[in-house]
Amino acid sequence: MNKKVYRIAADVRADIIKRVKDDGVSVAEAAKQHGIHESTVYNWLGTGAAGAPSWPEFAKLKRERDELLRLVGELTVRLSSAQKKGW
């Protein structure tokens, strides 16, 4: 008898991982809501921790980096203008 393999869509998987990591939803609750086994979610979490960041994490880090660069630029301009005024 063949074991049927179910694939979880990448966006659903990313959503489950995000809810567990960021929103504080328990692994058991997230797994139950999506009809998958808890060990599957733990495997996903472990895989993400061992390797490079996932695409959603990468996009989040890129947005945070861009915001920090914008703030550094703004502060640099303010400091430069304050120094020119003799502040």
C-alpha cells in the first residue's frame, strides 16, 4: 500500500511559521488548525533555523535594512546641517 503524500503550499507553510514565531500561536494549535502533525511544523521550524533565512524572512530583513539606512541618512543630514549652523 502506498503512502499518500500531501504537499502544503509554500505560502501556507510560511504563514504557519510566521504565526508560530511572530504571533505566539502554539505549534499544537497551528498544526491542528491546518490538519497537519505537530512534528511537521517542528521540522519546518528546525529547517529554517539551520540554513539561510526563508524568502519571507529575507524580505522582512531587507525592509528593516532599508528603513535603517533611511534613518541613518536622515540623521546624517540633520547632523551636517546642525554643524554648519554652529550648533
